[in-house]
Amino acid sequence: MAAIASFLGRRLFKAVFILFAIVVINFLLVRAAPGDPATVMAGEAGAADEQFVQQLREQFGLDRPLHEQLGIYLADVATGDLGYSYRQQRPVWDLIAERLPATLILTGAAFVLALAAGIGLGTLAAQNVGRWSDSAITVLALVSYATPIFWVGLMLILLFSVQLGWLPAFGYETIGAGYTGWERVTDIAAHMVLPVLTLGLFYMAVYARLTRASILEVRDMDFVKTARAKGLGETRIVLKHVLRNAILPVITFAGIQAGHLVGGSILIETVFAWPGIGRLAFDAVLQRDYQVLLGIFFVTSVLVIVFNILTDLVYSLVDPRIEVA
């Protein structure tokens, strides 16, 4: 426990400096993007005269020098304030807190599906090298990886929603249905099937290929031959000896992608009208809502750091020989 506490303390200390650099870089990149939020807001208000635009710039501090805006923003972030949305007229924290659960539910389910199916299929393929099952899994993985994710989503909508009518095509839940309790849970689950499957297929292909390659590399090592010589069953050898040692590269890759899933769900949330932070970020780009964009970048950066720390901790659980450092 002392080693884990020391590890967490060091990583959190480093995370502060990493987050500081990320916040500064994101702020400068967003401010360097073309477009003026004051002009966008004035156009939406139907009053695009220069005096009104200048009033908006003064109101939101956009008329100040860039270094002053950066200093104010860093001070606000240090106190836990991510700013105020120009367009939504609400605190950024409120907007993110409202949308983040939907994104975490979507990406979490897709991550679990991709990891479980990928490891299972990769193990099956490695155990049947050269057979039809290995070829079928390899082809499925290649097709899933090479096919554009938005096209997969649209095809699933056409098949299961338009043609068969089995699943809802868009949204988080049925609007106006007023479901509560278990009915609401099942309704949300039905809406999750297509976006989770679409997002999970791509990552499943990666995990399947990586698991297969890792098992093929490990299965002929000396400790595996020793286990077979002792008369252990093949299932026990695969699960306890081969897979346990082959899974580390998969954990590494999964830890990296777990954070990217949250920030990379923009396309899926747009295709399926899923009300998460990916869709919020897409709308913020169109509306030049800088504060919302910066808030989303900050939250997703924190999640990536957290997932990377958790990955290091999982290493020590899977293989006790690896010590957190």
C-alpha cells in the first residue's frame, strides 16, 4: 500500500504540470482559430453592427490582450471555474456535467464490448491458427478496422432501424415517453445498442489482432512447454499461463485508447444524435464557443491522465512481478 500511495503521489504531482501545459496549449490553439465569437453572437441576435459587437467583446473580455485573457483563464481553472458559455448562457461546468454521463455510458459500454470480444476472438484465432475460424476472425477484424466508422453506423441504422425496425436509430431515450424505473433503463439500453456496436467494432478489431499476435509469441515459450509437460489441461494453460503473459500489450493499448474513446466519440454522437460531450464539442466549434471547447478539452485531458494511472495499477494486478514506479 505504501508503494501504491507513493506512486499515486508522484503521478499526481506530474499530472499538475501536464495539465498546466495542456491548458495553455489548448487556449492558444483555440484562440488562433479563425472566427470571432462576438460576431457569431451578434449575428444570432440579429444585430451585427460594430457597436454591438464591441459591447459583446467587452462583456466577455475578448477585447483584452491575449496574455491577459490567458492569465484570467488560468486563474479561473486553478479555482475550479471553467468559465461561462457565450452561446448557452450557462456555466461550462453545468453543461459538461449534464452531458458527460451520457458519453461515459456510451464509451464505457463500447470499451467493455471491444475488450471482451477482442480478447476472446484473438484467443480463439490464436488457438486455431491456419484453420477456417482463424481466417474468419482475421477477415472480420480487417474489415472492421478498415471500414469508416460513420459508414458502419449509417448501415446499421438502415438495417436494424429502417428495414427491420428492431432498434431506435437516434437519441438517448424516447422523447416524451415518460418512462421510469426499469422501463427507462431498457429504453436507454435499446438506444445504446447501435452506437455501442458501431464504436466497439473498430476497437474490437485492434484488440483481436493484438491478442492473437501476443499469444502466438508467448505460447511456445519454455514455461508453457513446462506446463504442458506437467499434464495441465489446455484451457488452464491458455488462461493461467499464456493469456496472462500475453495480455500486457493489450492492456497498454487499451489504457491509451480508454481516454481517447471519451474525446473521440464526436463522430458517433453526431451520427446517432447522442447527447454527450462529443456532440457538445461539435456544436461549440460551429458556434465559436471557446469556453465550452476549452472546458471539454480540460475534462478529457483529466480523464486520459486518470486512465493512464489506472493502467499502470492494472499492470501490477495482472503480473505481480511488475512494480508501480
